[in-house]
Amino acid sequence: MNEIPAKRHANRAPTHPGALLREDVFPALRLSVSEAARRLHVSRQTLHDLLAERKGFTPEMALRIGRLAGNGPTLWLRMQQDFDLWHAERALADELREIKRAAA
């Protein structure tokens, strides 16, 4: 199956994977934070920090969430990578403009 990338305005930050989990996945699965944390074998605080977008998804958490949701870890890691890269590009924009590309 071919993936079709979603189009997003370049000035709009990618969605944090915790927001998707909080707004769509857990409600669809009818899971509370406490029940999800228990099933994931993590603390409620750890899960709450992800849902509040204070922390990012690690490969370990992506494996746990992917297993629970039934969609694997790749989606969660890609979303986190897109989110992190977008923010890093903006934080380093001035410095990146000063870096000259090396000629081969």
C-alpha cells in the first residue's frame, strides 16, 4: 500500500503525536489515561507528559503505543521526527543561513 503524504502549510507546525493520541486514538479506543498507562506499563505521569506535549515519543514508547493501537511504531516516530525537525529548523534558522554548502 502506498502512503500519500498529507499536505500541510509550511508555516504550520506538524501535529505532536501526543495530540493525536489524546484527541483521536484514546477516545476511539475508549481508554482513560490511567487504563492506557496500565496497559502500556508506564506511569500515568509519563503518559500525561506525552499527551500534554511536554515530552516526545521515544522508540520504546512508539513500540508500546503502536502495539496498543495496532498500527506499529513507525507512524509515531515519523510524527515525532517531523515535529522535532520543524521546530529545530526554526530555532536554528539564523545559524543555518550562515552555513555554506560544501562543494564536492
